[in-house]
Amino acid sequence: MKILILGAGGMLGQKLVKQILKSDFNSINPSEIYLFDLYFPLQRDIGVNIIKGDLGDPKQIKKLATKHFDIIFHLAAIVSGEAEENFEKGWQINLFSMWHLLEALKKEHLNSSAKYVPRIIFTSSIAVFGAPYPDKIHDDFLCAPKTSYGAQKASAELLLSDFSRKGFVNGISLRLPTICVRPGSANKAASSFFSNIIREPLNGKTAYLPVDTEVRHWHASPRSAANFLIHATTIDSSSLNDRRSLNLPGVSCTVEEQIEALRTIAGQKIVDHIISKPDPLIKGMVSGWPRNFLPEKALKLGFKAETNFEQIISTYIADDLE
């Protein structure tokens, strides 16, 4: 089985590769693994093929499609803050690259005597939703994004669903919770502060909190996110009932509850590294974000995540704290 990971150089891509390559992992049994991205970390995993390229280049996408991968993980994206700042770039990368990919795969399907139909697992986002919200967002809640990033992800979901309906590909969109705690340094995602206020103090650094502590949000760890992607390869498409976008499980908590979990695990001296520094732009964006979900369909399909924020912090400490 041939696997392609688009956006493999990013944090989640690296987590996914390590999970697939684990000696005790055998549900996919990959024969070949190809990683595609603009940049890769210095450390490279043994047993994979590295392809440096730009997902915004239709010629490169067409070339990838000719390799007839069985499973394609589509993780590549411009993050939320950058998509809002750079309107054109956000749409080019987050939507039109999906169009070029699906068009290239459709051509391979039509020209293949074996009717090539790859499984595509797309990382969407809870940003496809917009306020006002119920207490818990259920599986049939309306998609009405209030950011460019959310609109781009929602549009890509529709493209993938329609190409799947026509039988050109077999796709599933996973609406990931905000991934927390992210290792490394902060990125341009507007949600990065959720990780910063945990990661930086644990590493002895100052973290600035741009929002009120009453802000509530939906989280899952990087480990859970990688497991979501792998579990999606095992889902029987007929069980989706033509609803190919899934809200995934996670932890709903306030910033205050995040900080309290950090205090419980690491103590007050670590919490003292967090300094309030209000940012009106971030506060405005956060006010329209989802807060809590009731992901009944994903849970029935076997997707699992942490059940409290202490577990999310413990996962970061075990997997990524140096």
C-alpha cells in the first residue's frame, strides 16, 4: 500500500509519520511512504521518500497523482492567522490546491483500466462553524464560517465530498479540534496562544495571554490528532451515509481551566510565567470560535481523544517536553 502525506514537514505530519512507522503499527502495512512539503526538519525518518515541492504548483500535483497512491493524507494548509492576513494566498493554498489535486486524481481514475480510487483523508477544522452556537455543537449543525480560513476549509470539504460522490476518490474530512499542546515555537495560527500558555511556562519561558480566562474552546493533543488520521483509514465509507465530514472528539475547557490543570501538574511557579496581555484582534476572532461539541457520529465510529486537559498536558510532557 502506497501512502502520500501532503504537508508532511509540519508538526502533525511529523507526528503521523512516526506513528505509521511504529513497529507495533500494522493496520496500514505501507509498502511505500512519500512525504511532500516545501520544507522538512533536519531529522529524516528512515524508510520514507522525501519530495520537496509546492502544493500551489498544479504541475507538481499532476505528477504526484500519476504515482497512484492508495492513501493520501492532506494536511497542508495556510494557518488561520495567515489566511486572514493574506486573503489570496489562503484561498490559493487552502482551496485551489485541493481542486487541482482532485482534478488530477479524477484524470488518473478515468484513464485507469482498474478504475483507480484513492482514499483521501483531509484535515479540516472546527473553524467551518460560526456563532451563534448551541451549548454543544451536534453533528448536523450548520456550517457558517466567519473567517477566511474556515470558509476555505468548508469549501474544500464540499469539493472532496462531490468528487467522492462521483466515485473519482474516496474521501473523508476530519474537523480537527485545536491541537494543543503544540511542540516547538508559536506559528501564525490565531489559536497558538492556547499552546503557548502551557508550553512556554513548562520550558521556563514567559507566555502572554491575549484573551480573558473565561474563553472556552475545544482541544485535542497532537498524539490524538495523529491517531484520528490513522483511524480514518479503517472507516468503511458506507458507514458515513454520504456525510463525509466528521466533528471529532476533544476536551472543552476554559483558559482558566487550562491554567488550573497546569497548576495541578507543575505548580504555581510555572503558572507565574503566564502574563495577561490583551490583544483586541485575537479577542475578536476568538469570540466567534466553537466552544463545545457533541461528536456522536465520530465516537460511534471509534475515534478517541483525551477526556480532560490534565491528560493533554501529560501527553505533551511525555511526547515533547525536552
